[in-house]
Amino acid sequence: MNAQRLQLIVNGLVLTPGAPAAAALDILVQDGRIRELLPRGTPAPADAELIDAHDRLIVPGLVNAHTHAHGGLGKGAVGDRLPLEVFLTGSAALNGSRTRDDKYLSAQLSAVEMVRKGCTAAYDLFVEFPLPSVEGMNAVASAYQDVGMRAVIAPMIADRTLYQAYPGLIESLPKDLGDSARRAATAPYAETLRACREIFDDWSFDRDQIRPALGPTIPMHCSDEFLGGCRELADEFGLGIQTHLAESATQAVMAKQRYGKSLTAHLADLGLLNARFSGAHAIWIDGDDMRRLADAGASVAHNPLSNLRLGSGVAAVREMLDCGLAVGIGTDAANTSDTQNMFEASRLAAYLSRIRGPQYQDWVSAEESFTLATAGSARVLGFADQLGAIVPGAFADLVLLDLAHINYVPLRDALLQLVNGENGSAIDAVMVGGRFILRGGKLLTIDEEKLRRDAESARDRLDGANAEARRIAHSLEHWVGEFCVAHGCRHQGPHRHLRTERDLSSQKSSQ
Ligand SMILES: [Zn+2]
């Protein structure tokens, strides 16, 4: 039998969600989990390894409630000023032609960026064409494992293309483009579900570190039969389901047209909402939808970076919290938010709430934002009370920030300075399960120079291989954009864009 491994992290300043302020505490870690918080200077158990955290602020590793491993290799490939649906027209151009090694590499790029920016666990919806595969999912899981992060990884799946999802879209395109959009197809859903089952049957990773889930990508892109199949599979294997829920106004409008009710109501009627369900973005939902989600014990991943980048709108986080809905914070992929920086996402979650109105008591506070990005996201990942807090029983997933860094000079209020000022540049060390994966600013688990060389060469090869798909995507952009603006503007109900007088008058003239 193995002897217990004890570590005592001494002399640090500990900040955990829910605590009134940072406190001078020592952290006793046993076999990768926090056993006890002790007053600073408590004598160490004789066999404990001592870790000196003098001049360090210790916070729980941030938890990313929504990202995509395939985005790592897509950095810089997404044009400026693209709304969601226009971005989606480029999906094949962005993610096509990838080998097993490319999938591993993309996930590793994403994971390294997260660790370097203070994140230790992520919910990852990963896409493969034409079908999810054991090989591809294992590549992504291995990438996270090799970097040393925790992850929940869901094959991102659909049985309708964008053109099949939105009635009238194909007809709105010029004939040649409409014909090519008509030819695009997804795999039949039974085949996709069979591939997912194979992945779950084969799962060999430690589920405390890396566990699978299911990611029906966007409800409109999935038939009811397919969503029902996802629900059954998730129930059978006890897995989470995450989907992009009402991310754009167009989705909300098209859903009403197709189902005669909101997307959330549609998912509720299909029996998908439960404590293992999370909706990413959830911008275009109303109070009834929020209550449906809250009553089912479901959760939401709020992605302020991506929501701003794609102009999707401002999610009503205060209303969600008021009705008891669990909320976490995510970055979304590196190709839709251009960074995997959870510090920036947390800051934006707080600041973005402040352009919704002058009622400052309704703004998301720094303390709330810190809680959402740690314990809140842990709940979305299905790791409630295990991650995102420095408390007995939780995993010792910790970030040590250098208090001599200019961000904290002078140090007055660690929480405010962390949420409002930190961007990851003060990170000195990152620990996952009691093991340092980054220390003294150096990543200890993988060779970052090799990572760069591999990424540069993959970029050249993939950009060449996907040139034709990119050309087609560009030719569709204008038409898809026009269709979605016209439909999105018809949204009835609570609005999530700040609309100018010009927007309102052009909407009136188009009606
Ligand atoms: Zn996403």
C-alpha cells in the first residue's frame, strides 16, 4: 500500500470564493486533495513536503465552462466582424483536413494557453468531420492529460447543416450557392450516436481528470430524434450534455418559427433539461426559460469574450442568478474569442453587466464574477465542490500569483485587484492535484518550442488543404449574413443588443 503523500503550502495569502478576504493560511494537501487549511505557522507534519508560497496569492485554478479544442489551431483564421452564423459558414474551412496529430496539437495549444492564463479545468466541445471518433477523442484527452489539466470533453455533433437548420436559408442564396449548400450533409444521426457510444465504451482515462460528455452542437442543428438519442445515451452513461443555447437572435427567431416555442421550452419538452445539462451562451432566453433551466437544476456557461467578438448580445446574468440558475464562465474557442484567458472573461462578465443599466446594485460584482469563474464553472463541469474552491476535500488545483508583480503593487484588496486587474501576467505557478505543471513561469509538462514548430507547420499544410473550402465560405458570407440580420431583427421579447436609434429606425423600415 502506498504511503500517503502530504504537502504543506506555507506562507501564502489564500483567496477562495465566498471568503470575505484573502487570508494568511497554510494549505495541507494529501494525495492531491486539500485536507485542511491551517493558521499560518502551524507546525508541519513530519513527513510533509514543504512548499514555500511567500509573497504569493493563492487562488483556485479558474475553470473554463465552455471551450473548443479545435479552436487552438484556428487562431487568426477567423475574419473580423463576423456574426455567429457567418462564422459557422467557415467551419469546414477552419476545422477540415485534420489528422489525428492535428487534433492532438490543437487541443494542446488550447490547453497550454489555458494553463498559462491560470485555468486548470475546461468543458470542451470538440468537433470532427464527418463523425466523432475514438481516435480523435483520445487524441484530445491525451493532449489535456499530457499538459496536466482536467477536462470534460464532449464530441460536438449534429444531424443538420446550418442550411438545413434554418428554413428558407437555402432559398435565399443565389442558385449556384444554394445548390452547393443543398449538397452539404451531415452523417445520419444513428451513425453519429453509434460513434459516440463507441467512444464512451472505450473511455480509458481517469474520470477524476478527464471525463466524456455529449455536445449536440446547436439545438436547431439537431433533429428531435437525434436529441432524444443524445438524452438516452447521456442517461445510460451518466454523462453531461452541453449545447449552444439561444446564442444568437436568429436562433431564437428561427426556433419560434420551427417549434412554435422557445429553444429552451423545446429542449424541456424533449426531456433534456436536468442537473447534467448546461447551455452555453444562453443570451436570447427570457425569464420563463431561465426558470425552466433553474427548476431542472441545469446550468449556463456565460461567454462574454465570444459574445462580444461575434456581436451575439449581452446575456442577462443578473436575472439568471436571481432565479437561482447556476452560472459558470467560459472563454469559448480561441477562434471566436481569440484568447483562452479566463481572467479576461471574468473581468468582462463583471463589466459587461454594467452596460445593461444604471441600477448598479444589479451589476455583477467582482466577488460574484470570481465565484462564477471558479465554483460556478465547476458546477457546469459536474465537479461541484471538487474544483474551484480552496476547501477541505477539493482537489489541490491552485494558481500562485506573484504579489511583487506590478498588478499587486501596492496590495490593498486582493479580490478587486485580481478580478479587475489580473490578466495572467503575474502567474508564477500552477498546480493540478498537488502536482506543479507550471512553476517559475515555465511549463513543466511539455516542450513549448516543439509545440510552436508543430503548430507553424500544421498551419501551412492545413491552410493549403482547406483553401477551396475557404473560398466557398467567403462566397456564402454575405448571403448568410443578410438572411440572419433580417431574421434576427424580428426577435420579439427581451432584447440583448444595445440598439441605437439608427438600428431601430432601419428595423421599422424593413417591417
Ligand atoms: Zn462554443
